[in-house]
Amino acid sequence: MVLNADTQQLQSRLAQARVLVVGDVMLDRYWFGDVSRISPEAPVPVAKIATVEQRAGGAANVARNIASLGGQAALLSVTGDDEAASALEELMRQDGVAAYMMRDAEIATTVKLRVVARNQQLIRLDFEEIPHREILDSVKEQYQQLLPQYDVVVLSDYGKGGLLHVAAMIESARLAGKPVLIDPKGDDYEKYAGATLLTPNRAELKEVVGSWRNEEELVEKTQSLRRHLELEALLLTRSEEGMTLFRSNQIDNQPTRAQEVYDVSGAGDTVIASMGLGLAAGYDLTEAMHLANTAAGVVVAKLGTAVCSFEELTAALKEQEQAV
């Protein structure tokens, strides 16, 4: 595999790759503490909070994964006009991501607050509102201005309303000769027609094509969907079963990296970030999938929304080389 051969060459190619990420952003807040008693007010645990962390989630996590792997990432999205938006912008600045955040003063930035005790999540609280059309129209205009500067477009759909103009964005990218990769959401994939690649997981695909009884039926349903939407490829992430890349003339499988899975949240962000960066660096779909599978294997061993660094990626690639 080309990716394994030369660390310096890989680093050089990734450093020149430019990826534009558009989609729903969120601020992931973690309250870490300990539980030693049950509340006298209700039969619930009392968490005594010791530390607080905040991380960029959603499309912002995709962008920071690209930057962490050594690529050039830009992020275009909508936030509220509030403290959480400022926190996200600062996190993006720290991660070296060029952030284009359109602020909608009438909504709150999407925040997911998780209370964690002894590495177990006790509760998650979500705060979210749908952006207004005027702001989303501004996002579309900004997208047209940024598009010529980037090699690949990644659209990260978390169903929060930020990708109202997804069909127009796909069309513009294709007209400009730029691959467009989409992490899909919901049961309506018609809006993604004409994209280069979709990256659903098993649950997301099942929501669209229905369940399958065996591998043959899975292949039939997935290829039918791919043809119907006129996609170049569809990458199915399959947890412990690895990944499968469906194209018109071939199907490629890659097994998951054998290791302990700690937390799968955010793994889909790492997958599409790595795929987009790999393609922007000039690798083909199979090579990009190898990169994505390796990076995802690193991330699932970490707690919460996390990233894979270039050093972690190359170490994991070397491990795979030695295991062969």
C-alpha cells in the first residue's frame, strides 16, 4: 500500500491538501466528576463535578481531524451569536482551522453537554435550534467564494438545518471539478444525488434501504442506491466488521483494526475527514479508505469526540506493515 511506504512523502502530500468542510457544528461540553451517593430528592446519582472540558463537534470535529492529520482545513457553518460560538471559534483557531462562522443572533449555538462519572456517561443534555434562511443563504454565497480555493468538499450533515442548500452545493462542486463527500443524515438521500461519495454507517443505511438478511442482499440494496443517486462510490462503515467501499466495477473490504473499542462517538467524523484529505492529497479511493480505516481505529480508543494526529496515523500504519 502506497500510504505505508514513505512517511515523509505522506506528510508532504497531506500538507498540500486543502479541504473545505461545510455543515452543522456543535460544542461538546464534558463535565467530569465522581458519584458516591444517591440524591435524597429523587432516585438519581449525585455527580460532584471536578473538571470541565469542551471540544468542537459535528462538522467542526471533521475540520479539526483534517488539521490534526496535517492537512489544510476550512470550516463554513452557522452558529448563534453567543459564548458557545466564541468558544468554537477559539477552538478552531487553536487547531489551525480557517473558520468562517456565520452568526445567527436569533438562535443559540448547538451544545451537547455530557456528565461523565468514572468513565460512564450519566446523561446528555442537548441545546439546539434551526438557523434562519437568510443566514443559510449567506452561507451559500460564502461557499461559492471559497470553493475555488479548495481541492475537496466535505458536507457534514447532522440534521441541524445547516445544509439547506446541499443540492446546490453538490452541483457547484461537481461543475468546478471538485470531489464532494457527504456524511449523510435522515431517511431522505435524494438531496445527496450527484455526490462523489456518501459515508453512512449500518444504522443510517438501514434507515434508507431497509434491513438485509445476508451480504448478497446488502450488496444489491447498496449498489441500487448508489446507482439511483448517481454516486461514484458509497463507503459503508460497519463497526467491528470494518468498512466496505462500493463502486460500479468493484467492491473493496477492509477489516477493522483489532483493538479495544472505547468510544465510537466522532469516529464517523474521522472517517470522512480522512477520506476527504486522502483524495485531496491525490490518493485514490481505496488508498483513502485505508487511511480512513487506520485513523478511525486510533480514534475509537479515545473518550468522546477526538482526533487522530499524523504521528498516531503513521505509527498505526507501521504496526499494520509489521503485522503483515
